[in-house]
Amino acid sequence: MTSSTTPGGLARFNALADSAARAALHEACASTAWGQHLLAGRPYATTEDLYAASDAAMADLTADDLAEAVAGHPPIGRPKPGDPTSAREQRGMAGASDELKSEMLELNLAYQERFGHVFLICATGRTGEQMRDAVRERIGNTPEREREIVRTELGKINRIRLGNLVQEERA
């Protein structure tokens, strides 16, 4: 497919200089290996091609690559100050009661103590209660099982962020 038939937002992404594309990809996911994989695959003819490349890159991440990606995420209930993406993704905690926020802080700390990283979930569209219930359920997982759940959740987050990156109209 030529760039004239590639959706506008995707065509803009394809046309970015490598350094700008690398920076945009790093904003979507902090894994260097994931970003390099997607950068090497340009140009993408369709958004589905970009998503497929992201999924393939996620599947190939080593434990260290996955840890690097997770390290780029703030704890649930504490979005990065001044980061509209983080705040938007965690909107479900914004109106949570003080009791729920306190409980999430305790659960986050227990989860981090158990697994060595923040609790990661695709928070978009989830309520604070749903996120609390998820961390309660997942804290009993084996490290190996939890790593694969984190990989899946990170893949969902990456797809949402890539979709925002290649939107037709950039805000």
C-alpha cells in the first residue's frame, strides 16, 4: 500500500524521522526492544499491521525487557504528575473514595513486595473497584503466571497508546 492509501495518522508516524518515531514509541512503551522492533517494521500499511507488529514484539520480550516496560508505568491510583496519558488511563481511580485509595495503596505495596514491580493492568475503562478486585485476585499468582498476565495487560495498553499515536487528527 502506498502512503496515499495509508490512514493519515499512520502515514505521519511512518514519515517521522527515526529519532522522533523512537521517542513516540518510548512514550507508548518504555521497552527499548519493543520500540526497536516497531521502528524496524516501518512503514506500516495499516493500523492492524502496526498492532500485529506490537503483539509480535510483546511476545518476544525477555523478562528483562518486560521489567523495563513495566518500570515506565506509575502505580494504580498515583498517575504521573503532569502526564495526561497516565491520568486519562487511570480515570477510574480519580473519583474513588479515600478508603478505596488507601486500600489500593496497601495492595500496590503488597503486590510490589511480592513481584518486585508495580501492579500493571490496562486501567482504561475500569473502575477503582475493578482494579482493586484485580490486584486482590492476582497477588496470589505465581511469578511466572503473573509475568504472562502483565505481558497481556501491557499489550492491551500498547494497542490503546498506538491507536492514540496514529489517530487521524492529532490534538
